Amino acid sequence: MFWHNFKYSLKTLFKNKPLIFWTFAFPLIMATLFNMAFSNIENQEKMDIIDIAIINNSEWNDNEIYKNSFDVLSSDDNEERIFNIDYVNAQKASELLEAGSIAGYIELIDEEPVLTFNTNGLDQTIIKLVTEEIRQTESVIKNLSEEEIQKEITSGNYNIDYESIHNKVVELTKEDNVRLKDISNSNLSYTMIEFYTLIAMTCLYGGILSMTAINESLPNMSNKGKRISISPTKKRTIIFSSLFASFIVQLVGLSLLFIYTIFALKINYGNNIGFIILLSIMGSLAGLSLGTFIGSIFKANENTKTGILIATTMFGCFLSGMMGITMKYIVDKNIPIINKLNPASMITDGFYSLYYYGDNLDRYWFNIISLLIFSAILIIISYIFLRRQKYDSI
């Protein structure tokens, strides 16, 4: 019965012309528009130097890592400098921001950088990403320092020269293999961020496929569902066969999107294409699970369910930064639990971690596992709801 329902669901999905358009054609149209709109954006933005302000307090002056890093990134001797910096007090920084003279300002509070912006845009994104890179470097220095101190203690030396160890670690971070470099102009791609967004949205909109397949199996939604309801078919067979059929159709749509963007639009996804595809597959599973969940628990017509799915997806995309990466930063900073539970954020965060921290896959794998857990929970809940559903009459 599994394969019978799988084949029936597959045929139903492929024969649904509006559904096939939104699954196959719409992502390709959006990819074409993105390529036309953003193909030259890096060349236009590369020459621009970003005006920022830094709150010049004692904490900033005492933090050698942030201070030296931003000095290098704003030095007149650096041909690839990306910042013009005004060192001012908090009141002056706020006035400059309100006047539009700077893109934003940075203040160190308890050794944590606090970024303040008035608008969202590429300049604000660059400031945030550069700050995160410096923060990561600071974390590396602290960890290496702790390791060196532990080595001294293990060897029986309790007369530790902490300053010497710190200076040694700082020198190590200046080596070519770990040194903080200005990679923003050469590697930061606004176009790639938009294409990552497109892939993530395509993954989540796959939920329409699974929701349609589930609706076909419900007695209050279709004639097929009425026949299934009086048959001895197990609910889990219905769920997994419908989900599997939706998954196959979604993979076909993703394959077309990757083939089109790589070979027709000449989009270079870099050396991590395998990890990008894996994340896309896991993101698709999460989207399909969400569609199955909404299709199972809501007793409403198909249009209402579709509206709920689209509204949920778009709200999740908004919080994850798809309409402006600064929103993701705001949510992560103030209510981090929201994006920990948000599949859109898991997908985009996985893409960003690959793009900006490709050598360290810990954050990437965390998002992969999070998507798997999210999918499993929704599928289990869907199964429980379908199993308990009863109808007085159809």
C-alpha cells in the first residue's frame, strides 16, 4: 500500500499545473531576476568606503584586538581599507547616525560589541560581519591563551607569565593561516546572499507539495481520502508515502534550480557545493514537514491551509533576515530562542556559516541536526493528529 499511495501521490503532484509552476518555474524566474538586478552590485559597491563611528571609551582603548583590527581596516596605507572611522562619544555618534553621516556605530559594553543602525543595507551587513570576524578571532586568542596556561600548569610551572603568553598567542594569530584579513571586498557577495535566500525560500515553499499530498489523503478534502478512511491503511503509511512523493518532486525542483543557476547564470557556489546541496535537502525536508504538519492539524479548506503555510513561512523568513540581514541580528541578540526554533533561520544560518566560516563546520552541522530534529518532531505530531482524527459523516 505504501508504494501504491506513493505512485498515486506522485502522479497527482506532477499533474497539478499551478503547483508545478510554483515549484519548478517560479524559482527559475526569481533566479533570473536576481541575476539581472544584482549581477553588477559588487562592482558598484566595492569602491565605496563605509563611514562609521566608534564610541571612544576606556573599554575600547583597552581592547587591543578590536582597536588594532579596526585601525588596520581604516588605515590610509591599506589599499583595500573599507572603513572611515570617527572616534566620538555616545552623544556625537547618535547625532551622526541621525544625520545620516555614518552607516552605524559600534560600542564595546562588557567586552561585547554593540552595533547601532538606523537602516538595513549592504553597509550595515558588512559592519556586522566584520565585527563577527573580529569577535571570532578574539575567541581564538582566548582559547589559545587558556591552552598555553594549562600546559604550563600541567608541566608543574605555577609561576606563569600571563602577559608573555598573551603576546605569544597574539603573534600566532598574525601568521598567514589565522591572521584576520580584510576579505570583505574580495569575497563578500551580496548576490550570493540573495541566491542563498532564494534556495532557502524554495526549500520552505516545498511545504505546499506535502500539504497538497496530505489533503488528497484526508476524507474531508478529497474522494481519495474518503476511500482511504474506510480502508485498513495505516496512518503512518499515508504520511510517509505522501511525504516521500513530495520529497521526490521537491528534489527535482531543487535540481533544476541548481543546474540553471550554475550552468545558465554562471553562479559560483564555491568549493562547498556538496554541503550547500546537503543543507538544501535538509531544508526541503523541514519545509515538507511543515506542510505535512499544517495539512494534518488544521481542519480547514485548502485555501485556508495554504494561507497559513505561506504566512508562517514568510514570517519565519522575515525573522531569519531574508528581507534584511539586520533583522536576524536583532532577533539573535534579543530573543535568540526564536531563531533557534525557526527553520528559515536554520537554513540561512547554515548558508552563512559555510560562506563566511567555511573552514569551521561546527555551526553548519548544528543547523543540519536542528533541521532534522525539527522535521522529526513535526512528522510525529502530524502522525498523532491524523491517527486521532474521526468524522461523524463525510
